[in-house]
Amino acid sequence: MRKNSADFIENKGVTALSTPSMIRFIEDTANHIVMDNMPENYRSVGTKINVEHINPLFE
């Protein structure tokens, strides 16, 4: 989807997945997994994320 590309967030010409979008996907997935297994009225709170989004080589 274009709205998840680096190009969409002002890194013009880069059609790869943006790092902020990648982090959002990671957090959304983790949230779904955790919330499906937590007792009612409990919430998960994240405090830190350490991510390295490595750019593939374009040849």
C-alpha cells in the first residue's frame, strides 16, 4: 500500500516499506497476540522497542 511506503512519508522515490509503518505492524501484531490471551480489563503497556530496518541492496 502506498500509505505504508517511505515515499508517502516524504522520502521521495523510495517505494519500500517505511520504518514507522513496519513498527506499527509489529506493534499491532503483538497487541493482537497479547490481548487475545490477557484477562478481561487488563492492558499491555510497551516501554521500549529496538528495531533495525535494513535496506535491501538495489542492483
